[in-house]
Amino acid sequence: MLTTILLATLLNPQTQEGLIVFSPTSTTDAHLLDNDGTILHTWSTAYMPGQACYLLPDGDLMRTIDLGASIIGGAGGGVQRLAWDGTVEWEYIYSDSFHLQHHDIEVLPNGNVLMIAWDYITRANAANAGRSGAYMSGTYFAPDTVIEVDPSTNTIVWQWKAMDHVVQDLFPSRANYGVVGDHAELLDLNYPATVPMQGDWLHINGIDYNPSLDQIMLSLHNSNEIIVIDHSTTMAEAATHTGGLSGRGGDLLYRWGNPAAYDHGTTADQMLFGQHDAQWIVDGSPGAGNILVFNNGNGRGYSSVDELEAPIDPLTHEYAYSTGAAYGPPSLLWTYSDPGTFYSSFISGAQRQPNGNTLICEGDDGRLFEVDPGGTLVWDYFNPYGSAGHNEVFKVQRYQHFLWTGEHEFQASTGSRVPLHLQAGRAHAGSNYLLLATTSGLYPGYGLPGGLTLPLNVDWLTTYIYNNPTDPHFIDFTGTLDANGAAMAILDTQGALGTSWVGRTLDFAFITMSPVDFASTAISVEIK
């Protein structure tokens, strides 16, 4: 089967170029995978995954870790940032008798990290808030919270709690009493009407952030819906019903997938079924701004990947809603399904690619595959790691990222030897390469033959390296990529640099030569 998969990959030019990061659920490793099915790099760690892992713009790996603090699926407990060589550059533990991080994270543009967590509250406190005792068991009730952590200080700088935004219609004498159907902006504290495992009421399994809206999307597995909340609030406002750009505090701005969750529909109106990985399609990919979600299909019997356009005003960023009705849209813009063949009852995810294809993780089978807009399979891969029948993968992301450094900054007073790892994938095995640098930034870059762009502004340093690639400061800045399309170069300052270098940023990128048919992304190193 592997040979067939590799041949299909090699012969299909429609596959999106890039490298995939994934972390099998049953091993402690995370991997970098190319389109040939070759593992180019492995980050070996001390912990099983707490599910999600992501590649950061500078090439570091951010992953959740499982501390073994809970048997609930998706339980984690902490987050680590790993360098290329596996060195733990940052760690944050959020696991004690009151809280437990789980499932997914989102790294914000400012470097802060959004985390999903369970808050453990007593059954008595949950009952006082309006939760029915018939829907609780055990000692604790575990509603979800979202925290934002500043890695530079390890402090929580913002948070949102589901329990601050609830309504219940069973107990007039208790808190939060009201008509559920009149409050689509709130969560029904008694929905779904079941006894959750260890109090896991909502089981939020995914988080995403939209920087242009300053909003957060959450995937609520147990109520079969996605919700959007305002991130522009202060921490105090997030606990109320006013404040922020929306003026609505931490209340729900939008929800979709299951109108029955707020008494505006029945099972016939349900669109989501145990979904995962709800996200906004990012700029630069077709459908940017729309919502993409892996619809597991629990109770429906097959999975799908669904794309929808939320009814948001492009100027006010308000979501259209008619009192007493369900949130739209009533139909999808695009969907992929293959009933009878494509079905993952848990985990899983999808990502829209820059070329319009969609990368899909059929999680419980460990299958990663890519389809074009018409649903035609263009790439296929099965995770080989883990025991038989247990090769699950939570979700995957493909990145157009091909250059890593083991050192993001160094002191001018001491100088440094900066390792630079080139990873173009096996499609470029045996190609000659040239690694270049600039002190003049990345945009607009330099045009190359074939419509390629070197993402560096050409300056004196670029020109010098081009003309002197074997200068002893630039070790292996030119050479031949190996059988995996990889190479390693070193910037050697050969001692201290003058004070005029302090505060500068060196940006690096590489191209293939003869022919020039590939240009990498850029990586930055700061001189302090």
C-alpha cells in the first residue's frame, strides 16, 4: 500500500507543496512529513501528546502534553515549546485540583497562548447555578474555560468561563433562571440532558482565533455546535454581558450546528454531529474568512468536511440573527463526504490549502489525505506509528515552511555559530542550493525565474553571499540537497561583531539552482 501511495503522490502535480506536522496519539514523538511520505524530522519528547501540536513561524514546535491527570479523551495538562533539536524552550503546566488544560491551543500573533481547560467545581455549586442533579455524578462538575497565557511572565492575562454565560429553565429559585429560547447568547446549563463523564459538560475540543475580528471560535462536542466569542474584552468584561468591540462582553456572538441547544430547532435541524477542528479559513487560501469544520457524523454514520459562510456584516462584524429563529446559514458552501468509506467517530480535522485543496485527517484510522475542490483524491498517507489498530492522529497542519534555525538570537559581543536546517522534501533531492541572507527585510522580495519570489530584499549582504558563497563565515551556504532534500549550513560570525550590528535582524532563505524551481520561506535571527 505504501508504494502505491508514494507513486500517487509523485505523479500528481495537484498536491499542495509544503510539509506536514503531526503527532500520533500513541507515541511521544512529533514528525515533519513531506508529500513523498518521508519523515524529514522527528521531535522526541518525554510526554504523550495532549493532542494538538503546531509549527510556529520561527520553526519552533508548540505542543500540548498529557500528564495523565484524567481519563477523559483529550486530557492534557500542559504546553511545551520545542526547538528544532527537541530542547524545551518553554513549558506551562495547568493541572491541579481546580483546573486541567485539554485538547487544543492557539498561539496568538503577539505570542500569547490560548488554552482550553476544565474548571472543577463542586456539585453543590453547579446545582446552585441551575444544573440539575439528575445530570451530574461524582464529586465535581467540569465546565470549560479559556485562558490566555503570556509566556514571558507565565501569567494568565485573559480568561473566559462558560459558567459566566449560562441560562437554565428548570429551577426558578436558583441562579441563571430564564427562558432558554429567549437567550441564544447564553448556554443552556442543562443541555445536553445527560450525565457527562467526570462532569465534562461541553467537551470543547478545538479553538481558533481570527485576528481581523479579534474573535475566538470554540467547538462544543457534546452540544454539537460551534460558538464565537469576543476576545477584545478585558478579563473583567469577559465575565459579564457587556464590553468589548461587540458590546456584549463574553456572551456568545454566534453559534451554529444545533439549534436545539438553544430551543430553536429539533434533531431534524441539526447540522453538526460530534464535530472537531472548527476554524476560519486563513487569508491566502480560497474561502478565506469562511468556517471549515470536520463533522464527525456521530449518530449519522459517516463523516464530512463542511465549509460555511457565517452571516457576518463585513463592516460592523455583527452576526445576523432574528429573535426566535436559528442562526444561519441553512446550507453549506462546500462539503466533502464519502458515505460508507469516510468515517471517523472521534478526533480528526481539516485544513484548506493555498491552492484550494483540502487536507483532511481521518483521525481514528490515522489517515491523512488531500482532495481537490471537486472531491478528487490527490494525496494519501497512513500514519505508520503506534500499535496495530491504534495509529490515531488528532489533527494535522501543512506548512509552507522549509528552513529552520537552532538559534533565534545571539549576542553581538560574543558572536555565534548559527545552524540552519534546509528541508525542501524529497521532490528536490539532489538539487543544488544556495542559501542567502539580508539585513533589509522580507518584502517585497526578489523576483526569480518561473514566477518564484526569493522572500528577501536584496542588499549588500545578499550580493556578497551570492558572489562569495564559500566565504568561511558561510559554511555550506551552497551545496547539494541530500536524498531527502535536506542540508545543513552554519553562519559562523568567527567571534564578536561590532556594536553597529546590535539591533539588526538577519533573514535567511534558500533557492534551488540549475534550474531555479524552488524558493524557501524565510527565517530570522536577531542580534542583541
